[in-house]
Amino acid sequence: MKEQIIEILSVMSSFIYNNLNAIISGIIATVIGGLVLLRIQNNKKIIIQKKFASAIKNLDKGYAVRAYKMLAYVLDEGEDDIPLSVKAYKVRSKAFIHPKVNELELALRDAEDAIARDKEDGDAYIIRGRAYSLMNKHDQAIANFSEAMIRITTRKEEAYLYRGIEYYILKEYESANNDLVKAIRLRPEYPEAFFYLGNTYYGKGKFVYAIKYYNKALKINPKDVMVLNNCGCAYANILDYDRAMRIYNRVLKIEPYYPRTIRNRGLLYFNKGNYDRAIADYNLSFEAELIYYTKLIKDWDIEKNEDEDYNGSVKDSSWEGEEINKNAMVLFNLGNAYAKKGDYDRAISYYTQAIENNPDDNYLLIRILCNRANVYTIKKELIRAIEDHNAALEKAPGNPWILNNRGNIYFALGDYDRAIADYKKAIESDPNDGLAKTNLFHAKKMAEQKRSEIDY
């Protein structure tokens, strides 16, 4: 056995000696190949990291679509890097949430992919909650913000803020208040939290408290036109018209075409009895709306030909539906102003336009129909007035105020039986309606008198 081992070693020695150059060359080639591969891999990682950093910078600048493209590269090439892919999915989800892109389903999908890779990433839950919020799925949004609070150790105030906003939207003001106060405790200088805290008090009708928190937000950001506008509205609600007017004018120095404030100033002029100035502001608000939102979209649309580069549709942002509704309100307010001036034909014209532009807001539609009916009544066009009251009652059956008004028109026409029927329905809806009871008494009296005259 010993002799055999010596013989094998002798053969191996001879082989190594005869092939030493080849062996050394092989080892060198393997080492160099490994180093080259490692360098290629490192270079690839560097490129991916640079693309990711660049995507974040582009997103911060508003280049949402450019960011999307870079993130797509990062996710394709860095799929095996779990921490990086989680970050990329989160950032791309934010890109999809951007108003210029507004692809909420895609944003939701990316947030879910991030969570699937790291179920303990609280930030991903916040992003998914924001997507749900913009989709008007507020219960799901609240659930996600609650999940985020369990997982995150820093920036927890952000989860409290967003959940507080959801409660505010749902008009659960006490819950909103609690979350927003917690957000402020964690970040004392938090203008968004102060703003929404002011909004919760505004929603509860506590306008003095609303003003207090709006002013706290304004100390941090004195030129926030949204906060200023709401602060002006709060002053208007406590009938401090002079201070409200000063604030509205301050807004319009910062942003001359801010449509909400122009409309609110018009309403303020209306309440002060200055109908001409009110009409001027209402009309200006149409032009301002076009200028303001065109500028806003232009600010978003800072990438040349980005629609062509992006493989998907660029949707309208969520403000559009809200602004259509506001347009109907402005038309309604114009009708009211002209009615106050005694220009009834123009008032009817604007009420009609408001009805045509009203996007399924029953409450506003009822108000428009009733006011147009009142103007028709003043003009002695009683049949048209009845038609408007009929249309309003289709939307609000049993409304005592509308029934009273229609009953009054029937009374004026001498149709006492129909007037009595309307007054009775009004009393059924509101047994404490003293006006309907008085009207019913007079209608019955006139009906009896009419019957006695016929019998005679």
C-alpha cells in the first residue's frame, strides 16, 4: 500500500511539474474572471442605485413619468435586492398617486407588492392608505394607517395625520381631533395637522377654535392660501365680515386667481348687500378657475411629451368633479344676486344654467328649484312655479317648506283643496309647523266660503 501511494504521488508530481504553466494560467483566469464578474455586478448595483436616487430626485421635482421609467428599470434589474425593491415599489406608488398621473389602481398594486416583500414596512401601509383615500375607500385607508402605527417607530405623526384626515372626511370629528392632536404632540410644528384640526372644529361649527388652529398653521406658513381661505370663511361664519374680507384680499394678493376665495368674497359681498360686487366676483371666478387650474396643470406638466412616453392614460385630477359642482353653486349664487336686484329674468336664466350644470347634488338642486320657483311666483308665472316645486318634491318628498310654498301658490290660484292637502302633508312631516297650521286654517276658511257661495 505504501509503495502504491508513493507511486501515485510521483505520478501527480510529474503531472503538476509538466503542466505547471497551464495550471497557473487556469487559476489566474478563474481569479480574473471572478474579479471581472464581481466588478460587473458591482457596476450594475451602482447603476441601479444611481437610477433609484435619480428617480427620487425627479419625483421631488414633479417629473412623475421620468421617475416611473427609472423605477421600472430598478425593479427589473434589482428584483433580487429585497430592501431596494421595497423602496422602489413605494416610490413608484407615490409616482402613480401624483395628480398628473393619478393611476390609483397601479399605486395600490405597487404598495401591495412592497408589503408582500416586507410586511413590517409601516411606510408601505401609509402609501397604500393614501391610495385608498384617493379612491374614496376611507375605511380601508383608516385600516392601513392603523397598521402603519403598529409598525413604524419614526414618523408616526404622519400616520396620525392621515388617519385624522380620513376621520375628518367621514365627519367623525372627535376621532379626527384625537389623531390630529397626537400628530401635533409628536411634531409640534406641523402645519397640515393644525390646518385639519381647524377644519374639524369648523365642521363642528366651533369657528373660534377653527380660527385658533388656522392661525397656528399660518405662523408656520403665512402664505398658505388654503388655510387663509378657510380662516376667512370661519370669520365670515361669526359675522366678522371686515376681518374675513381682509383675509380674502390677502389671499388674492398671494394668488390673484384663487377661485375659491373669489367665490367666497362674492358671497361675502352678497351677505353685505353689495350685489353688484358679488356678481362681479362670481363672474370673475369662472375666468379665475380656468387660469388657476391651467397654471396648476402646467406646473405638473413639466416633462416634454411625457404623455407619449408613458404607457398608459393620464387621467384628470380629482379637483375637476368638485369644481364642476362649485360652478353650479356660482351660477346659483348669481341667480340669487340678480333676484335681489330685481332682475328676475336674468335670475331665472342663471338658475336654469345652474340646474343644467349640477352634477347630481340633490341638496343643491332642491335649493335651485325652490329659488327659481319663488322668482316665478314673483313674476306671477304660477304654473311654472308649481312645476319647480313638483320637481323639488320628487327629490325631497314630504319637505314641509316646499309643501307650504306650493300650497301657497294653490291658495293664490283659488285651488283651496290642493292647498289644504299640501298644508296637511307639511304638518304630517312636522307637527310643530305653526306656519302650515295657520295656512291650513285660512285655506279651510276660504274653501268653506267658496262652497257656500256655490251653494247660494
